[in-house]
Amino acid sequence: ENPSKDIIKQVDSEDNQIVLNIATKIQTDNKTIGYIVASIHNQDFAYLFSNQLSNDEGFGIISKENEPVYINTSLGTSGIFNKLHHAWISGSNYDDYFNDYYITIQNIGNTGFKQIIIHPKVLSTSTMHRMYLMVGLLAALSFIVCIVVAQKTTTSFTQPINQMNQAMKQVQEGKLDTSIPVLRNDEFGVLSQNFNVMTQELSNFLEQKIETQRKLADIQIAMMQAQLNPHFLYNTLDTIKWMAKSAKVEPISQLSQKLARILRTSIVKEQFITIEEEFQICSDYGEIQNIRFQGKYQFLFDCPKELLSYKIPKLIIQPLVENAIIHGLRMKETGVIQVYACKQNDAIILSVQDNGVGIDDEMMHLINTHQWNQIDGHIGMYNVDSILRLHYGVNSGLHAQRLEEGGTLIQITLPYKEEPCTK
């Protein structure tokens, strides 16, 4: 034996308390004079490592024969040492047995003993598996939620588009009462609201157009019916004219001739005549009135040469001349009526002006606002205003004005077109 070597021996006492004995010689002058023996009990190891290890960590000491010298409660009760001992005996990698623990094995000096420290991993394998499972479930759930949200988002965009597409198809089929429920406050809601306004305005426009065509048809029927009597009158006046010529009564002959010319214009089928032809009718009418009233009235006509061939609805100026004589100049000894046409920008203005008593404010307001239901008489002016509004729109019609120097001015404004208007 090596006299300087300490003796360490594992001992199991009867009460299983003494775990390890350590003996060393006491020498002097190379002579052994005694031994010092130290015994370490279980409670000594427990005391030594109680403040060094946490509750979930383990510590153990094994001999060089891989037999346990000391195993703390955690290692002992969990059976970890038994698994470790089995791995050593079988020559297996002990890491395969302890997926949830870190194992540290160190030699204790030159004694041949080894210390084992075991502490759990922060995240065990089972915990990691559960975490992976939870992450997978959360990913799957997120994917499902994304699909649902994407589907709802897609539906929120495609549904109003499909709804509007169906509504447009119904409008194409002639169902102008089609509307889209406005259930949203975004751009689709504004688009739906504008679509409803568009279909409503389109429906109103078509109704107005149908009503306008109906009124025009009624006027045409009335004109055709009214032509029956003028044909008879025209033939009768022609007979009177030749009888007056035979009797050498020239005023009657002229009167019959001019009246026949007016009637002939009124019974022709064309609804439009030139400004020159309309002025001729007014001139004939004026001469008829002068024959009746012994030259009481003076008629002045003025129109640029380039406008004489421009076509307008027939008999829209003569009723205004007649109105000026009946309502403006009746109470005067003499009177002047001016009929003229001019072009201003993109419009043609036809004017009838007299120097009579002048129109009152109430009548002027009723004419300018087209309130003919509140005006007694003036059938001719009403017919002219109606024809103008039917042909050129509701913003057209007659416009009346009282002149400062006395008298009344009635004007008609027509849109100017390069090509003469031929109905």
C-alpha cells in the first residue's frame, strides 16, 4: 500500500446512515502513529447541497464501480439513477433516456468517485411537443380565419357588383323601375344611390318624351281636323275674290286674296316654314286689318337676308301680331308694330313690338312663368308657347317685357342650327 494514499470506502451501516468513510494515516519520522477516520452521513450530504440545488435538481455520488454512494431524494424517487445505471451497464447513450434533463458527470479528484448533477431542461420534450401542437393548431386556426375573412371580404366586393350587373341587365330589358337597395355607406353605397337616381331620371325623361309625343300627336290631329273648314273657306274666298274683281270692288278682292293666302299656309302639311314666309303671313294679316280700320296701323319688318330662308314652326309670329293689335293698340288712334329677327350667338330671336298701352306686371309674370291656366283668353299666344316648348324643350317659350317708352315687347328665342330645321 501507498503510505501516503488516503483510503475512501463506501460503507452501509445497519441503520443505513453512514455512507462514506475516509481514512488517512498520521505519520511522524516515516512512522505511522495513528489514523484519522471521517464518516460522512446522508444528512451531511443533504446539508452540504441543500443550499446549492433547487427542488427540481438532483445530485448524486457513485463509486468507481458505478455503484451509488449518495443519491438525493429527487434522484432516488424519480428513478433517474436506475435509468442512468442501466444505460452504463448496457453501453447505451444515456442522453436517449433523459430527453427532458441535462446530465453533468465529473470525477472527484483521483478518488475514482464521480459526482452527477441532473437538472431539468427549461422546456421539456413533451412541453415542446405541446408547444408545437399549439403552434400548429393556432396556425391552422389562423389559416381558417384568414379564409373566412377573405371570403367575406371578397363577397362584400363581388355581391354589390353582381347586384348592380343584374340591375343593369334589367334596365337594358326596359325595366326602368329597377332600383338597388342602399345598405352601405361606402363607395358601393354611393354608386348604388347614383344608379337609382339615374334610372329614376331616365324613367322621368322617357315619360316626358312620351307625353310630349302624345301632345304633338294631339296637336297634329287637331290641325288635321281644323284643315277641313279652311279648305272650304279657301275655296269660298277664292270665289269671292273673282266675283269682286268682276264687280271691280278692289278692296274686297285684296281682302279675299290675302286671307286666302293665310288659309293656304295654315292647311299645308309642313309644320315648318321659312321666316320670309312667316313675315309674309304677318304682312297679309296687317293689310287685312288696315283695310278694316282704314290704314290705322303701320307694320315694319326687318330680317337679315341670311335668315330669311331659316325655317321655324309655322304661324308662331302672326298670333303675336294679332295680340298686339287687339290688346295693345285697340284704344289708340294709330299704332306701330315692328316685327324683326336677328341672330345673337347661337340663337335666333324673333320679336314683335308695339307702342300700345303696355302689358301689366301680373300678366307679364304669368306669361314668363307659363301659367296659362290663370290667363283668360289669349288662346293664340298659349298655342304658340305650347308649340315652342314641345319642339324646343320646357326652357323655351314666350318672353314678355314692358318697354320704358311705352308698349310691349314679345320675344321668341330659338336655337340656331347651320342646317335649316326641316321637320
